[in-house]
Amino acid sequence: MRRIFTSTAPTIVTGIAGLIVLLSFIFTELAPLRVVLINIAVMVAGMALLLGFVRLLNLHLRRVQQRKSGYSLVALITALVVLVVLVADRFLNLGATAWVFNAIIVPAQSSLGALLAIFLGAAAVRMAQRRRTWGTLWFLLSAVVVLLTQIPVSADSILLPVRQFFDALAMGGLRGLLLGVALGTLAVALRVLLAIDRPQSE
């Protein structure tokens, strides 16, 4: 009986919902039902994100209690302050949400994006020192392309055609990655619809 509710029933519900969403792109009469199912999925994802946030806070709280890391205290205080500010902004409409996004999240993402090229270059050099294979060479060339696409070039510079060429290479790689993600998502969806994989089970 327990297996029915933990494995069989979730798999059937997921398969039916996925099939309805798939058919709604063919039969427009099912479009309102697709919207309802997508809204339910968004709510479930939101609850999962909330549970993950609580779990992360619990982990840092235990690390603070055990005095294992000072960074956990900083992360805990920061998370609680941001949570209080966003909840207060929800009711008082202070504009804090936009400020947190523009002043904290966007600069952090930009910094991580800029450091990505440096990390790729350092990893490529270390890989080339340890083992020299064709895969290492391709990785090194990819890191060089990413580094070159991060260099700022003015519109009247003689290096602009070179930058545009490497931008085109990077865009081609990005499209290949997106195509791979789309094919992988389709394969996983078909495996779930056919009950080959059961991610909802124990």
C-alpha cells in the first residue's frame, strides 16, 4: 500500500500531467488546463525552494552552534536580514526588492561571470600541465575563446572584427549547449512519461 502512494500514484499523475501539457500544444482546447497544471508546478517548485532555504538555514545554524565556521554566521545573518527586508517590502511596498536585486544580486552575478573566464584559463593551464591530450587542447582553446570574448573593444577599434569572430564562436557553442539541454530534457520527459524513470519514488 505504501508503494502505491510513494511510487506508483506519483508516476501516474506525473505521466498524465505531462501528456496533457504535451497534447495542449497540439490541441488548443487543452490550453487552459495546461495553464492550471503549470501554475501548480510553479507552486510546488516554490514550496521546494522554501524548504531548501529552511534546510540551508538549519545547516548553517548547526554549524554556528558547533563553532565550525565563522562564514556560517555571516551567511545566516545575511539570509535572515534579506528575508525580513523582502517580507516587509511585500506588505509595505518600500521598493526594497528591486534594490536588493540591482545592488546585490546583479553585481554578484556579473562578478562571477567575469571570474568564470579566469577560472577556465587557470583550469586549462593546470590540466595542460598534468596531462596533454586532445581534450585538454580543446578545453584550452575554449578557455582562450571565452577570455577573448570578455575583452572590451570599442566600435572603431581594429580588433573589432576579431572580437566579432570570437563572439560568433562563443555563440555557436552556446547554441550547441542549449540544443543539448533541450534534447536531454526531452529524453528525460519521455522516460518519465513511459514510467522508465520514477523520480517521485523513494
